[in-house]
Amino acid sequence: MVDTEGRRTQLLRGVLDLCLLAVVAEEPAYGYEMTKRLRARGLTMVGEGSIYPLLGRLERNGLVETHRAASNGGPPRKYYRASREGQRALAAGVSEWRAARDAVDAVLGLVEAEVQP
Amino acid sequence: MSKFVEECRHEWKRLGVPDAVANEMAADLEADLAEAEAEGASAEEVLGSAVFDARSFAASWAAERGVIGPAPAAQHFSRRSRMFAAFAAPAVLAAIGAAIVIFSASPSVERQALARRVTFWAPAPPTVIHGRVLPRLRIGRGRLIVPAFVAPPAVSVHVDRGSRTAGIVLLIIGLVGLLASLLYWSPRPRRFAA
């Protein structure tokens, strides 16, 4: 029996920091706002780890900058945006991801998969 | 404050996360959870599987932010355990030795030190009968040395008043050492720079 959920978790774990960097590189966002943007693109956090420890790591490594600003009617929120270092890390990470994806596609792309209903 | 955030705060306090950092993380988390709830989203959609383990989540977040050590419990435990053993072992030995001296002594009663002769079984040289070696046991008598507080009154050890006093002092030193070791070993929060 293939643990589909477990594999998805493992795959996402390796690139979730890149996804967060990509989201805040487009436009600054606070925690839950990032979750919503990821969800809108098909990445749900259900079953995965939380984004907060990852945001903490990105902040500690200087890949994101933060500032506080008022949100829509709510309390002031901590907004994250990609730093210059973060943008470089994002570019390098995307290159790595594409290379890995292409290599895996070269192998798995030849397989004619039939998904059982 | 939600129960989840409250548990996180307890964990951050236990880990020694500076109050300012803990307050900031708690406020962000609280605001996000409130917004999600207002939009009809569950906490699990915000926190993922972490929603089932607030303590691990809180520790992980604090560690990733660099406000606590990477594995503070393990490192701290190892060093503290070695210190505890270094202090506690001699203290325990001193306390036990002192207790034996004190409780085996009776300065008010003079008793004759006797060695008790007891019957015991002892191995004897094997006997060869018709080419077969047979082990033998023989009954013998010997001296059995036992502590005075274990043996019956016939067996006693004379301990004078000076030895008893020394034993009491040794016992106090041992107990104080043991107490100090326990106090040192007991968990306490450590603070790191934010």
C-alpha cells in the first residue's frame, strides 16, 4: 500500500520554504495570508507542518524582512517580504527544483500511470 | 486567548523564551487563528498537523527563530546529569557509611564482640569411585562476619562516642550534598538572547 499522503508531505517539506519565499517575493504577507495564497494555488497545509517555524527560520537566516502594519480592520500584523538575500536564495532554489523536477520527470514521465478510481 | 495559544505560551515560558518574543509570536498566532475562524477555516488549515501538539509546535517555532538552543533539553540534561552524578554519588556513599556507623553503635551498652560460629556447606575435593569423579560437599564450621545491626546481640561491634559523632557529621554532610545535587539537577528555565 502506497502512503500517498506521506509522500506528498515529504515532497512538500523540501520546497515549502521556497514556496513561502515565492509568495512573499510577489507581495508582503502575514502568516495566515500566506496560508491562503498557498491554498489558492492548491497547496493546503492540512496534514503538513505549520509555516510558522519555517518563517522563523527564514527570518533568522535573513532571507525575509519583517515589519508591522495594520491589517484590514484587525490588529497590527507582522508582514514578511523577501530580502535581497532571500531573492537570491529563491532564484537558486527554483533552479535546483527545476533540475530535480526535470530529472524525475525523465524517469517517471515514461511511466503510463493508470489511476484506479 | 485560545487554548492552543495558551499552551504555546506555557511552553515558551518553560523554555525561557524572552517575554517580548513570546508575546509577539502569541499575538501573531492569535490574530491568524481568529481570522481563520471568522472565515470558517479550521485551526488545522492554518497550523497543519501541528494543531495536535502545541508544545512541539511552540518549541519548534522558538528553535527556528533562534530564541532557544537547537536541542536545549538534551544538551542541558547530559551536562547536568554528569554534574549530578559527580556530586550525588559521593554524598550517597557518605550518607550510607555514616548511617551504618551510627546505627551499629551503642555507646551506652558495652557488649562483647563475638564471632559467631556457624555451620555451612563447603566444597570438598572430589572423590573417585570406580573411575567416576563425584563432587562432594562437606559440613564445616567457620566464622561469619556480619554488621552488628544485622546480627543478633551476640555479634556486636563496639563503637565509641567519638565514632558516633563522626558518623553523624558524615551523615549530615552526605545529606546536604545530596540535597545540593538535587537542587542543582532540578529543571529551571534558561534564557537566550533574542
